[in-house]
Amino acid sequence: MSWMKGFKHLGAIRVLLPWVLMTNVMLVLYNLSNSNQVTVRISQEETCPLSVAKSLQNSLTTGFPNSKSEACSPKVNIMFMKTHKTASSTILNILFRFGEKHNLRFAFPDGRNDFFYPSPFLCSQVKDYRPGECFNIACNHMRFNQEEVAKLLPPDAVYITILRDPVDLFESAFHYYHRAVPLTWGIEGDDKLTEFLNNPLAFYKPEAFNSFYLKNLLFFDFGFDNNLETNSSQIKKGIQYLSSHFHLVLIAEYFEESLILLKDLLCWSMEDILYFKLNVRKSSFVSRLDPEMRAQALQWNWADWELYQHFNATFWAKVEAYGRERMEQDVKELRRRNAEMKAICIQGKDAVEAQNIQNSRFLPWQPIGEKSILGYNLRQDIDPKFRMVCEKMLTPEIQYLSDLGVSLWITRLWGWLKDQIY
């Protein structure tokens, strides 16, 4: 029977070999692109000056239809810390549309759709960056580095981010990224998530390639150590640090309430926050964890759980301050307006599977080895006056970045490679 085992191992090697080769190719490409990123040491005088920021704000907000008074003029200087698997792609689309509509200046990456994640963010990673220049919006994936981000944006910039229940986030991240984490390739059986949670240390090492995707991903995104012990004081310190820098932390489970708070903070209109859910998985690809597995996932992602608990509490304190009845009325109005836009824009009014998307412009990026992310079809009989806004609302991140002039040669090469293997 040894010859049968030999054939079995040979087959496994043949399956894994393309991934090993592709991983090495991408590492070389990423290293080459990072080699051009020189750390820029910048003095305070070389950051975005307050005088320039105020001048920019005044010129941009002139003529805003919802600008009621000096005390509530629309905010245009925004740092959105885009976290993974948290409905952040939908927020990104809102920011893209607002920024494009009002000719705001985005701090974009170059060559990729992220700021060389998982490397910590540096100003030198921004396309066409020059010390002392001002940008209005930074919103692409990065590993947060507040000191560097602050050099890009005016001092009055509003810092926002979004969190999600850590168990649901972990389940989503595991299914989306596990094929990009080589240590998980040896997990057998159909329920790979349960196998992982029953013995995570067998398939996880902190230093292993892409391992950060599978433990405390939120904590990692914010620039912290994602392998802290559950009783580490560094968890509390990290949370306090974020509390002192972020003006609003949205909660994915209460997305509509989050958008209402965002609208209020930024002094935007209801029209500015209309949205369609983007980058959503087909329900059959979602694992339903039983209470025991949820508890194990929670323990495994303890730093994220503490982070989420803290900002969930502050979120509801903001809702109380806003007014529960007022919030209910505004959420109802947002739902009504969104339903109107769905009827106007979307063929069939609902998302469809990737293979049923008729126009590649609206095809979202798919995870390695599957087509699990839903997208939309634009109505064929759409009223011409709504065509442009509908197209923008339906456009996924990669295509929208291209529309905004961002070079994505590394991202597109990676996409081509993964499609060739599967």
C-alpha cells in the first residue's frame, strides 16, 4: 500500500506546487514594488499646513446645497481606516462618490489597490506624494500608522473606521483568505473552519506567510500585535490609543444607524449616504457556527473582541445622544431612499451570483478558487438621468479605482495569476 500513499502525496504536491510558485512570484513582485518605497522623514513644516487646509475647505464647500451655516458645513477632510471583511467596501464606494462629485483629492496607492498591506503605512506609498502636500481623503486598505497618515491630511481631518463582530469577521476572513495562507492547505475534510478551531496552533504560526488574516485581524489592521495573550495590558492600551484618534467607529451589524451618525458628524445630506451592499458573499458560502465553535473563535480572537466591545458601547452612547426616536425616523427614511434607488438602478432589484453578472464592469473581485461574491446588473431600461449615479453605486472597488486613474498593475497581475490556476 506504500505505493498508493506515494501517489497520494504526489497528487498533493502537484496541487500545491502552483500555489507555492505563485506565492513566490507575488512575494518578488511585492518586494520589488516596496523597494521603491523610501521612508521619508518629514518635519512638522512639511506636513499639510493648517492655512492651506482652511483655504482648501472654503473653496470646496462653497456651493454645497446642504451647507446650512459655518457651524455645520460639510466635512471634506476624511481618514477612513478600511478594515477587512467589515462592509468597508460599501463605505469606500460612498466616499469615492462623494469625493468625485466634489472634486476632492484622494491619497491613492500606486500599482495596487492597497497601501502595500501588510506593511505599516508610509506617506511615500501614496501616488505622487510630495512632502507638505494636502489631500482630502485617505480610504484604501492600509496597516494603520497614525503618525504617517497625519502628514497627509489637514489637522481638522475626521477619522472614522468600522468594526464587525469578531466571530463573524473571523468566519468570513477564514473562508475568503485561507487559500492564501499556506499553513492551512493541509487541513482535511469539508468543514475546514471547525478543523482549524479545534486545533488552531497546528495550522497557525505568527511568522508564517499571511497568517495575520486568521487571528485578530482587526487588531492587526490597526497596526498592533495580533498575537497578544488575552490578559495582555497592551490590548487596553491599543484600544485607548484608537479612542483618542478616531472620531467615529461604525458598527457593521448596525450599518444604517452607523451611516446616520456618519452623516450627522460630516454634515452631509441623506443623498450622500445612499448605498448598495458591495462585496457580499453568497449565503451558501457562510458557515453557521454552533455556540461551542463561536466560543472557540471568540477566544482565538480575544483582542478583537475587546476592541469590538469597547467601541460597540461608545457607538450606542452616540446613538443615545443623537436620540433613539430621531434615529429610527432617519433609518426609515434611508431605507425608503435606498429602496427607491434599487428599483431605479438594479435589474431584478437584487444581487446575483458572479456568473450571472452581464457586464464585467460590475463584477467584484473573487477570492482564490471560488466565485462566492455577489454583484449586480444595471437595469437595461434605466432612465438616462440616473444612469451615471447608478453605475457608480454598483461599481466595485477595483473598477472604481481604475475610473479614478489609479494604476493597479500589481493587483491585476495577481488576479490574472490566480485565475490561470483555477
